[in-house]
Amino acid sequence: MAVSYKELGFVNTQEMFKKAMEGGYAVPAYNFNNLEQLQAIINGCGRSRSALILQVSKGARNYANPILLRNMGKGAVEMARELAYDIPIALHLDHGDSYGLCVSCIESGFSSVMIDGSHLPYEENVTLTKKVVGYAHKHDVSVEGELGVLSGIEDDVQAARSVYTQPEEAEHFIEKTGVDSLAISIGTSHGAYKFKPDQCTRNKEGVLVPPPLRFDILEEIERRIPRFPIVLHGASSVLPKYVDLINNNGGVLEAAVGVPEDQLRRAAKSAVCKINVDSDGRLVVTAMIRKIFSENPAEFDPRKYLGPARDELMNMIIEKNKKVLGSAGRY
Ligand code: G3H
Ligand code: 13P
Ligand code: ZN
């Protein structure tokens, strides 16, 4: 039986993007796959008084079961109310790859869906996105499209190199499809290896510094389509603190480089209204679990290693909302 997101207590992204655009900040979109990530995200955004987009990928649905995930989302909204977190929460499908998947999510209570046709020929992307918008808007659900290709690894999609979004195509795409927001490619990519070391320079602490994002493309898109909500995928910073903790406790992450926080801060002040973060959360959790196992190899109560991992993830989210996205303290 179909259920509306309104019955579950979610909101679509319309109002939160309007407020983010006016306030010069970006709403965080955090991916979750399990209970501890969800607790950290709700408490992190609740305590920092930030709007929240809870993201579920196709891979997350396969991992955790779609019915369970949706009910976890519903439970999270109830928990937020109980704890008096007065923040809007959207439940969003990340990288939806078909019309059927988007419809299934909308019917099961998602308030926002992404249809990622970025790997299709342009006209096919337009046709598919328009079809999803037609269905979603009948249910008051927001739709995110994507134009341009991010390099890196997504769930079922692998792109060897990025193809930057063309501003004139973006203008045409938005007009033809009626999407509510658009993910663009300006140099970010998914995962922990966003830039090759030979693309980077080293700062005086020896940390790899990647080339800047293509703000010229972003500005041209803003000029052509003023006040239209833009989305940045692949926006984790790959914080050296957690990469080091992993490597110092038996892990092997070589030359992992993310998007510098000052670049994201600049983007968040522009038409970028949504910033996607998954890898940073994965790194925090892995770093904490590795540290705890190194320090106490006899530990076998999951609460003793998942609990601290969850708490550190919450703290990372609070810091990111405050210092990078600027979404903290708005509700
Ligand atoms: O962009 C992809 C997200 O990080 C989701 O990753 O498909 O492995 O769940 P996943
Ligand atoms: P990161 O891999 O940089 O966290 O990006 C996540 C993302 O774009 C989810 O859609
Ligand atoms: Zn993404």
C-alpha cells in the first residue's frame, strides 16, 4: 500500500532550498545504511539546528532492506520530535537509476528523489528526468537531476574521468525537464580518492592540496539560471585526521584526497543548496573502530566500538554543519 511522505513526517526540499539560497548556506545530505549512522545524523543535525536531507542509495536499500530503511527514517523523525529537534527532514533517494525505482521510493514515503541520467546521452537524460518529474510532482515530491559526469565510483556506475557540466546545456535541461534541483560536475568526485597526487601540490605541512573546483562554470550556471538550487555530489573533505587514524591502526589508504573545506564553504555561499557527504562518515566510523580494536583486541561487544564510532560521527557532522556548510543554527 502506498504511503505519503507527509504521513511519515518528512518534508520535500522546496522550502529548505529557498531558505538556504536566501541565507547563503547549503543543506547537508548525509547517506545512511544502518542504525548508528542514522542516530549520528539525526543527533548531529538536531543538536546543530540544521535542516537535513537523509539520503538512501540503491546500495543502501539492498543492504538494509527498503522497508526497514524507510521505517528507520520514520522512526528517526519521531525521535527528533521527541528530543525537540525542530528541524525539517527530507527522505531522499540518492542516485536513482530508473523511473521504476523512483516511483517505488515515492510510493513508500520518500519526499525527494534523484534521477541520475548523467551517463545517458543528453536527450535520453532529458526524457527520463521529465518522466520522473511528471510522476513526482503529482505527489508533491522534489526531483534532483544530474548533468555532467563525476569521475570515481558510484554504486553501479564507474566513470574514469569527469566531464564538466556545460552551462548552456544546464539551462536547457532545467527548462525542458522541470527538475527542482540540479547536480553538476565542477571537479568533485565520489569516494576517498578524488584527485590523483600528480594533480596536487603540497602545503607546508606536507598535505596534498588539490586543484580548485571550477567556480567559473558554477558562476556561469548561476548567471543563466539565477536562484536555481544546485547540488554538489562527491563533496567529502576526506579529513586527514581520520585517514591518519586508519593508517596508524593497520589500514592502508594511500594518497586519499578530498575537497578542501574552504572550497566547499565558498560553494555553500553560492547557488549550491545541497552538499552530499558519504565518504567522510565512512572514514570516521572505520577510523574509530580500527582504533578501538588496536587498543583493545579482546573487545567483542559491538556497542563498545559502534557506540564511540557513532559519537565521533555525530561530532564530525556538527562541525561540518557549523564550519563548512553554514547550515547550523538556522532552525
Ligand atoms: O554517491 C554514492 C554514495 O556515496 C552512495 O554510495 O552506492 O555505495 O551506497 P553507495
Ligand atoms: P562523497 O563520496 O564525496 O562522500 O560523495 C557522496 C555523494 O555524492 C553521495 O551521492
Ligand atoms: Zn553522489
